[in-house]
Amino acid sequence: MEIPQELKKHISIGDYTLIAEMYKERHILLDDYRTVSSKYVQMVIDGTRPPSPGTAAEEIMMIATKYLEHKRNFIDELLNV
């Protein structure tokens, strides 16, 4: 599982922190309070921490992909006004 390069071009430094916060919020709702650092999120997205099924990295990839798709679509809508 990898984020397409077309989506990676939309990521900024602050997005790593935001994705880490989204991960934290998901786990607060599950009552397990797991967290990850923004540095870990960056390593996962950059491919230095490849995701395996059932790991935090896999969940981060899912969150990041959905977030970046939304961000790309939002930017496209703004530019097409």
C-alpha cells in the first residue's frame, strides 16, 4: 500500500501533525488512546516505515490517503470557481 505520487505532492509539513491528530482522535473514540508522532507519520508516508496489515502504519496510510484525496478535491474546487 502506497500513497500515489499525485497525492503526495499536496502534502505539507503541517499535514503530518494533522494526520497524527486524526489517528489519535480515532483511537480516543475506541477507548485505547493510542498515539503516533508526526515524525512517524512522515516516515510512513515517505515509505521508510512500510505498512503491514493490522499495524498503525496501515491505518496511517488509510487516513493519509483519504485526507489527501479530500485536500486535492478541495483545492481543485477552489481553482475551478
